[in-house]
Amino acid sequence: MKIVSKEIQDMSIKSLESTFNKLSTAYKSMTEKGLNTTLVKKRRNAVKLGLESLNAFWNGGEFFYDKEIILTSKDILQSVMPSIEKQIAKAKGGSAQKTLNERRLIALKLAIESLENRLK
């Protein structure tokens, strides 16, 4: 995995934690309303795995998942990227939303790279 600055590492961890928290809140809300939670649950779990992979790589934590789960999570994270790229393209330059999504995109790319390295 490529070397990134401590600042990028911290930003990426915070971004993925924020994304995980938002997905967890959405999952809880949707469950309470009796809505279909399949997609939100898959995305939440994939973000969690990506976050754990980065934390283990950068901070020396443990990471024990089988290759099938890693591959599935990597694919789910990759499937989210086009919509984030579209949101970045639509956002006004310098806006908080654009900055948030740019950070999220960087974090997802790093998480995907980390998961790909675990498949080798």
C-alpha cells in the first residue's frame, strides 16, 4: 500500500467513522420504520471492514476476515464511488459538501487499496 501522510491517515479514518455512523443511524431508522435495510446494511458493513483494514495497517491492529468477505466489501465500496464522484462534480467549489465528499472519496480509495492488498 502506498505511503500517505499522518494527516491523510487521520482524515481518512475520521471520514470512514463518520460514514459508518451515518449508515448505522440510517439502518436503525429504516429498521424502526420497517423498511428494507439490505443495501444500507451491506454498505455499513463494508465501510466498517474498510475502516478496520486501514486501522490495522496504519496503527497495527488486528484484522481477521476471510477473502470472500474482503472481496465482497471491496466490491461494495467500489460501487459507491461513482455516486460520490457525481456529487463532487455537482458541488460548488470550496463548499463544505464538496470537501466532505472529496475526503470520503480519498478514504474509500485507500480502504479499497488496503482490502486489495489483503487479497494478495
